[in-house]
Amino acid sequence: IAEFDRLRKIPDKVKRTQAINQLLTKEKQIEKTLQKAGLLPKLSKNTNKLNKASQASKVNKVEKLKRIGPIGDPSAKFRNAAPKNWISKTANNGKGTKYINPQHSGDYIRFMSKNPHPSAPIGQQKPYFIRIKDGNKILTKNGKWVVKGAVNPSETHIPQEMFDKLLPFMKFN
């Protein structure tokens, strides 16, 4: 129980879920070992059925998440347009998804949810994305590539509704 309490405090939801699943797997392995040694009774058929139903429920939740898309990219627009080898990960703040070119970590696109704070900067008040290439070039709303920091961030925090329009300028090679 103390281990579960410690794991629940992990701030990153994905890492927290992975750690809890690993702990559960270890507990199941220990339980099986104890059963083989005759130190625990075998699980009843009803318990096995409950475990299978629980696993099916987890699979269904994962499939639903795949259909609706990741955090910050709810329609999965980029996932469907991205090169298949690009890696997705949760944004550092947990409120978006970053897709990274595995051959060049400075080549990525990040989709973010809107910032609900009333004083949020212009460009973050709606769901947005940022496209970076070569580590220092950033795409603007008008489809131009500029050096990072050369323009106001409101020009590079692009509303997600503009994704399809700017797709031809994104250069995913």
C-alpha cells in the first residue's frame, strides 16, 4: 500500500500509470509463485473471469483513446498526417502531445490544449500547435519559416484549425 501511495504522487500521468502497472504485474508474479509453492490457494474460476473482464475493459479504454487522438490533438489530425516513424510523447506540462522525428530530435511538432487562464498569451487561447525543424526554425501562421525567437510567439502558436491549410508548408522529411 505504501508503494501505491508513492506511485500515486508521480506527476506525469503516463509514467504514473506505467509504474502502477509494473507493480501490479510484480504482485501477480509473486501470487503465482506462492500458489505453485502451495502457500496460496488457486484462484477460483469466478476470480479469473473478473480478471479477464478487467483486462478487456482496459483494452477498450485504450482503443477509445486511439480513436479520439492524443492530448492536444483530439481529432488525431497530425497522427494521421505524420510520417509513421515519428515518435509521440506527452508534452512536458502534460497538456499536449509532441511528435518527434526519430532521426532528428530538433524536428518536431507539438499540439497543445488551450490555456484556460484569462491572461493567457494570444495564440494560446485556443488549441494550438508549433512546428519546429532543424532545432531553430519555426513555422509561422503565414507558412513562412523563421529563426526561433525572431517573431512574436503569437505568430508561431498556430490555431489547430489552421493545420490543414499549413500542412503543405510543414516539410516532414
